[in-house]
Amino acid sequence: MACVALYDDMRPADIDILLSLEYGETEVYCSRLATIVQMKKDLFGEPRTRLLHKSFADFLFDSDRSKELSKSMVETKAWHALRMVQIFSGKRFIQRLLGPSIDV
């Protein structure tokens, strides 16, 4: 949920990668949260997540309101940044860029 709250209009496949989920899991989770998250196709036909109630992000990141459900925005963004470094420095990513014949 924090990904959708922080990065509205994100591709579910990108969230799958960021959170190390199986392809398609984010779409399944979002479909179960249809009252909060909308899946909408962009101009290229790619699904995108959309937070229906912007106040939900405020609720999620406010520990006084959401109590034990609360997420630290700073910690969440730091974790996402670390995860992106891991993804982009990984062997599979480098081989995708340079080709599978390159020994990394």
C-alpha cells in the first residue's frame, strides 16, 4: 500500500519488482482493495495504480491516526531507494542491458 500511496500512477509490474513479488501479485492485491485503489490503463494500455482517496496516504503515514498500521514515510522512501540500488546493480539487470553473453 505504501508504494501506491507514495508513487501514485505506478505500474503494478514495477511494484512487483520493487517489492520482490511474483509478476501479477500487485494487481491481485489491488483488486482486493478496489475501494481504495483503482487500476486504470494508460495511453499505452499499461495498467496503472491510482489511489482513490488521497486522504488515505495521509492516514497511512500519520502514526496518530493509523496507530499500528502506520508507516514512516522517510523509512519507506529510504527502503525503496536501497531496493532500487539493489535492483539496478544486480546481475540480471546488467545482463538485460548488456546481453546474456556478457559475464558479470
